[in-house]
Amino acid sequence: MTHSFRRSFRYRFYPTADQAEHLSRTFGCVRLVYNMALEARVQARRGGRPMTYKESSAMLTGWKRDRELALLNEVSCVPLQQALRHLQTAFGNHLAKRAGHPKFKSRKRSRASAEYTRSAFAYTEGRLTLAKMKEPLHIVWSRPLPDGVTPSTVTVSRDAAGRWFVCLLCQVTIRPMEPTEQAVGLDAGITALVTTSAGEKVFNPRHERCDRRRLRKAQRALSRKQPGSANHAKARLRLAHIHAKVADRRRDFLHKLTTRLVRENQAVVIEDLNVKGMVRNHRLARAITDAAWREMRSMLEYKCSWYGRELVVIDRWFPSSKRCSECGAVQEAMPLGVRTWACLCGAVHDRDVNAARNLLAVGLAER
């Protein structure tokens, strides 16, 4: 039995000078429209009357007629309308208490991106042409799109390292993997990124730590440059390149690990870690961030959904480390420095393996 999912395919592309200039202008217009619409909504709420999407869309029409905002007519109107829709979604999430209040976009800190719907791009046989562009984008097709699939939305972005990416959102059909009887409990850690209930320990590559010397050197070089100068921009770009490579290696490792775990097991049991609270410990924050537990969980969630597997999440207050997996006795205290401990029943436990086995037992009971 197959299932249909919305899946995004990300590729790198190399724009011409004219395309790069046009896209940079588009990014600026998208950010400007978003900030102006946000300011208008804030003022309307202060007056006691919320603003709807239709009202903000009508305001956009008025802005495009203003001579001082004539640059808005130089780019496609679709990314500008999409910015208003994203703002509407952000306010909806805020009112539903799923997110904080929308913030203004900064030219330096915000992600440079623009979203195009079907009316604003043409896709034919691997050639993607955006609105108000004469030539298709030079995309490096690292993997082909599934046969018969046409993108419904195209998002163009540029990261801090100056690399250009295009994300194609498609409706694809995914066939579940063959069922298996195996199940696994996972205990996340820092020394071992993942410890399984079978006793396997996956070494933590610590990608950021491996490049920490280069990062420090690049950061010191950046701090010596005059802000706003050409040398400052070059130093910032060199630092961003190192960060981008670290993130790429981390993401590649997590993809390979999560795919293997999902392929080999019908059920994957994990713990609901409070990562946001854990990073407040300044001694461990850097190592926890480098481990990227939240990103690993996100990958497990959508891959289990795609391939017909089950992901079981155990409450964070379950004493997985302090509970004996043999007799069920719970220890009163278990400091982080204790890696091996003995129970009164005679069982000697590796802390991480014992926790993974307890998570598996509870997860199988809750299925």
C-alpha cells in the first residue's frame, strides 16, 4: 500500500550575474513587504481591530502604486503575496499559542528567501525558469525528481556562506518498507550519540569540535576587521563557509543514521528530551547543540511516517537511567558521572544501554 506525501527536494544552483541581482532584489522586496505588513498589523491591533489577509493584500496594491516603492514592481508579485501569507500563518500560530509574536526581518540576520507558486515559474524536463527571468536556473541535479512529479512550490534561498539553493515541493507517492519484527530503544548522549537497546553505541562525530580551531581562527580574524569594510565581508564569508561545512557533515551523518534505524526496525522508541532546557547548562550547551538531538528526532518522525514505521516517544520524566532493566528497582540518585552501576539484584548495567532497554520495554507496552 502506497501513501502520498508532500516532500521537498533541495538542490544547489549557480545563478548568472543578472539572476543573482534579480533574486537579491526580490529577497529585499519580500523582506520589506513583510516588515511593512507586520507594522501595519501591529498598529491595527493597538487600535483594537485585527487586520485580515485581504486587507494587507489591498495595502500591497497601494504600496506598489507609490513612487517611493516603485522597486516592488520590478520583481514578481507572487513572492510578495507569499510573504503576506506567511505573516498570516505566523499570527495564526501566535494566537493559537504555538509560537511567539512575529518579529521583523533583519537584512543581516534573516534568511534570504523567496517562494514562488505554480503561476510564477515554468518547469519542463529539468529546466526551471522563474518569473521575470529569461534563462532557466543552472541547477546541479544531485538526484532526479521522481518520474511524473511536477513541483507545486519553488523556494529560492541564499545562505550565510553565499550559496544558492532551490527547494522543490512535490506531491510524491512513497511505498512503505517491508514489515519487520525488530524494534529498538534509543538513548541519546554526547560521548555516544545514540546507544541502542541491543548494546550498539554510535560514536558521536562532534563535527563542530573537530573544526573548532578553524572556527576560532576565523572568528578572531573577523573581530579584527572594521565593520562595513570589504575585508570584514570577506572574513565573515570565510567564517560562514566553515559553519556551513560543519552543518552539512552533521546533516549527512544524521540522515544515514536515521535511515538505517528506520530501515532495520518496525518500531523506534525514543525519549522526549527537553533540549531547550538542557542547553541552559552552559557547560554542556555546546556539546548538546553539536549533537543535534532535535534534528535527529525530526528526521525519525518523518521517515517513520513515510515508510510505515512507528515512532514511540516516552515521557521525559520516566526514570530510564535509574531503573534496573532486570528487576525494575529504581535507584534514588544517578549522577551524570556514573556510567556503570550495580543493582541489588546482582545485575551490572551500562548506564546508556540500560536506559535504552528500559525505553524499549515501556515503548512496546504502550504500542
